[in-house]
Amino acid sequence: MSCRLLFEGLRGDPVSAIFLTSQGCCAGTLCGRVVAHFFEGLHSGRNLVICSWSEDAVRGVWFTEHCITVTVGDSLCRLYPRALTATGGVPQEMAFEKKAAASVRFVLQRANNVIVLSNGVTLVSDLRDGSQRSLGWKLQDRYTAPCDWNGANLLLFSAVPDEQPSIQLLQPEQHQRLVVRDLPRRTRVVTQLKLWGDGRIVFVREGRCIVVFDYKTNLDTHVISGHRGDIVSIAFCDEHRIAAVSNDGTLKIWDITNTKSRRGVCTKTVTLRQCSFDLGWSYHMAATDSLVAFSADEGVFLVDLNGSQGTGSATQVVPAAPNNHNHRGGGWPANTR
């Protein structure tokens, strides 16, 4: 296994989003910087600065073989054609349709699925075609926070004073809101709540314990302990493996294929000697079946679980493309979808 620094971070500008596939990795920051690295094809083996600065934080990144899309703040997405990223192409923009920017409370993105939650309306968008639609449901409870969105289900965490904390699942299209998991009152810390596959929710309890909950059967299928430090980020390699990084500089891959054992099996452990997690940022991670990308205080690191083949080299940095945001449109151009 190999671990290397893919994108060097800037002091005071933490990573806010990561997207990873077998073709490459893209990351955005709180100051709006976007960097991509492709393992094969056009501009392979180089770091490309897609955008050096934006007026708001990057909330999500996603790319296809034709383009890179960046969700900036709560107002718009920008599309950068991959053929022009190294030569300074002008991005296409799509504004989110909302009543007022001041009313936006949360923006969540997973791959091509974006949801914008405001006091007045809930907006969902599919970045594959730039489509948008408003839903009748709106988030009004100040004690409930959205944690994950997969295009159909919205994962919520509710902590109303003097009530039992709970994990809730919302299906906005059907206007259904289900309490799927009550937590004991003695529970002090719950982090890293994520939707996993069909019917599972994963979260970290008390900093170091990973819980896999099947909301269709209403059972905790796995309760995984084994990290000596607090877990700062998790991601899913496939339908059976969880990648988790803890603040003691350890990456572990947990396999839950064996349904008879509730503890899971640690199949790989990587000591991250060059990584630190001391600044207290919100750290991010993405994974494939053989690659894991995660943010640390130094920047974004890439771990190849099978070796170092096919991941290129991050040595050359291409100058930033001009940050020209004058063009605004209502959807994506047909030739870049």
C-alpha cells in the first residue's frame, strides 16, 4: 500500500469537499479553491488548479469524462469543461432557484445529487442535466440538522432539549419522515452520519465506535471498535467495506461481509506518518474499491490499497485558469453533459 500527498493544503483554507473515482480525484476548499488530478487520459498525472478562489465555500465537487462541476456556496454550480481546464476556459453557471439567499440553511451534495434546504422551500438538483425541482417539505426545526443526501433519502439528526436524540430518515418526494433510530440519553457524541447502500445508516458513536444500522430491519447489524483515536472521517469502498481515518494517524479498512460477526474484520491498517489532524477542521474522505482520498491538516492524501500502479504522480502544478464568472445560464450546455 502507498500513501502520498496529492494536493498540498493552504494555511487557513481547509478542504470542504472531495470526489474520487478510478479516473481521478477532485477537491474544493472553504475559500473556493478547486484542484483536480486525473490518473489517465487528458492531463493525466498532473494537478490542475481549476479555480484559485471563489466568493464562497465549495460545498461539493463532481466530475465526468467531459466536465467538472463545482457547487459554490448556496447559490450556484459551475461547470468547467475538462478539455479547457488547463487552458483557461470560461465556466458555465447554473443558479439555484430560491427565494432569498438569507433563508438558506444547508446545502448537501453527493456526486451529482444536490439538495438546498431553506426556511421557505427545499430544492433538489441533478447535475447530470442541470434539472431543478422544488419540494413542498421545508426544514423548520432548529434542533434538527441534515447529515447526508443520496438523491432520494435525506438523513437527519435530531437533538431536541429534554427529549431522546434520534436519527431520522426523510423521503421528501413522498413527504415521509421516519424516526429510524432512537439513541440512549447517555449518548454524548454522534458523528459521521452517512447513508450506505440500500437500507443502511452508518455513524460513529462516542468518537471511536462505528455503528452500522439497518433501518429496514431496525437492527444494529455491526458495532465496530478498534480505533485508538477519534474517527475524523469515513467512506465506503463498496457494499461491504468501510474506510475510517482516526486522529492518531491511522486508516483502517473494515469488512462486514461476515453477517454472523457483529464486530467486523479489519482487513487493512495504514499508519499515516505524514498526516496530522490537530487543527480541528471538518475532515473529508472518499473511497473506491482500491483507492482512498482523505483530507488532513497538510492537504489531501491518496492511499492506493493495492499498490502504486495507475495513480500517476503529483509533481507538476498547472497555473490557475482565469476565474471569469460573467456567464450565467439556466442549465448545462448540451455538448458537455
